[in-house]
Amino acid sequence: MHTSPFLRATLLGGAAILAVSLLALLHSTAWLASLGGSLQGERLERAKASPNWSDDENIFLNPVETSVMEPGGTWETTRGWFSKPDDAFPSRELPTLTPDLSAPPVSGLRMTWLGHSSTLLEIDGVHLLLDPIFSERASPSTLVGPRRFHPLVLNPEDLPRLDAVIISHDHYDHLDMQAVRDLMRLSAAVFIVPLGVGAHLERWDVPRERIVEMDWWDEHTIKGLTIAATPSRHFTGRGLFDRFETLWASWTFVGPEHRVFFSGDTGFFEGFRDIAERYGPFDIAMYEIGAYHPAWGQIHLGPEGALDAFELMDAALVMPIHWGSFDLGLHGWTEPIETFVRLAEERGHPWVTPAPGASVEPGLIEPRSPWWRVNDP
């Protein structure tokens, strides 16, 4: 296993976090807590025992050699942040829905997309919340950083009884301090996270007995459902000096009747085939499509990479995530979904595109309406 050396990681992300942090300091010290905890003690020893840990660099490794930024990409993307396209943001209010969760899914399987990567997954009687973010911004600050395109489609108080909260990695658009604190108060669910991420949760007062930390290929069972942490190709870090300190993961859910794959954030790699061979076939696979750029090509799929991965995964249906809620890329806000739909049609792949708040039940409810075009002039 390989990854690029720590110093090859892009300076752009660190500079952005520093700028956000300095501005946030003028407003509040809450950003200090949002940075989370650090890897130490027993948690550090477990990390070092992982086959995915590098003793030479003291970081976790990707499954294949990976660079966070393609050579020469730093200047290109820096320039891009200051020359966003005119359609980087929605021009009108988005047509979100209020989920109807009054009855269980007829089929036993339902995904309700809450926006970005946040998804409520009901599978064979188990209720899971994936990568929830309740904050107004995907940022350590309440004043600056990517702001929501649409309000929350479901109040945390209105969530059904949860069995587990699943976190793919510790970036701010996937691990949200506010969501963690709200769910700790409102739910008895366990938090299932990759190795090291428990340090952040404990920093936010989550009891250790409610944290399950997993390495790739580890499994945890809840009410007959197998939850497996599976490899992905990405990176982690919430501050300036903690890149690769915690693990990142995709997630696989195998129940008595249904099977689901959730990509988290990842670049393309042949490991998708290994996941499918071990846990497939899947009723549905969810892949990230937004916030992509050629310079980030090794750590994000984008629409084309998502469909390439789908072709390795032995899944009946593909659902795009990680788009449409925050301005995290350099492209127009609808570019990822328009490209995804066009390519999925050209390749003949079955796809669904729920609006925020809409549900998918494979074989029964498969929304394909281009709801995002409602905002076109």
C-alpha cells in the first residue's frame, strides 16, 4: 500500500482552513472544539497496528499510490476559486421535499436523501444515518465557509429511531460537530466510524461506549445487519497538521434481504471489484459525483468515475450523492448531475436522482425527474 508523502498534499486546503479559522476566531472560540481531538494513547496504538498505517510517515495509507493534488494543480485550483462560473450557485430556491417516514418501506429498503452525502438508510428493519451534517456551513466557522443551498429537509427531532450513525471520514462536509451533538442528545444510536475518528467524537463528549471504530474489512452487526468498513481512496484532516491521521472508508451494508454500498469520498481504484466480490450483489450503490476537478482526480470520482466504479460493483441501481447542497468545487452547481445523467443514459445504466428530502425504494420508487432544472431561467 502506498500514498504520497505528507508534504506532497496540497497546501491549498491547509491555507483555506487557516483563513477560515482566523476569521472564526474573531467571532467565536467554538471553532477550536470543531477541530476535534487528536490520535493518542490506546487509539494511537490501535492505529499503528493497522495494516493500513505507515510507521515511516505516521499516517494512514491509501490502498494504491495516491496524491491529494495532481502535479501542477495547486495554482490551477487556486486561480479557479477566484473565478467561479456564473452558475456556481442556484439562482432560485430549490424544490426540496419533506420526507414521509410515517410508514416503514414496503420493500424493507429505503434511502432518503437529505442533501450532499447525508442519507437516511432503512434496511431490513435497521435505521442508519449516513454522514449527517446539520450545520448551515461545511466549515469550522458559523460565519465563513461553504453555505447550504437549501435548508435542512428534516429537523433532527423528526428523525426516526436510529440504530447507528455512520461516518465515512472526518472532513467538515461529512463529520459535523453540531450533528454529532444533536444526535447524541436525541438518540441512543451508536456512532460507527473509521479508525481514529473516535478522538473527535470524544472531544465532543460522546461516551466511549457509544463509539465503534473500524478498520477496513472490519464488520459490526446490528439486529442481523452486517455493517462493513470497506476501502476507499481519499484522505482526512480537520486542521493544518493532521492530514491522514484518521482513516477514511466506504461502507457496505448486508442484511438478510438487501445489500447497499455507500462510497463516502473516494477516487477510482480497482478495489471496488474486491468489495463487490466479497459483499455483492447490491440492490443499490451510492457514489459521490460533486466537487470534482482534474487536479483532484485521484481522490474524487466525479460523474464519470462514479459510473466507472458502478460498472465494477455488481449493483442493480446507481444513486449520485455529494452534490447539490454546498459549493465545494470549481464547476457549475448542476454540472455534476447533468454529466452523470447524460453518461448514465449513454452507458445504459439504471439511475435515480432524488431531490433533497425524496426517498428511493429500488423496484418501487425510483425518482428520475430533473428537479434541479426548475431553477433555470
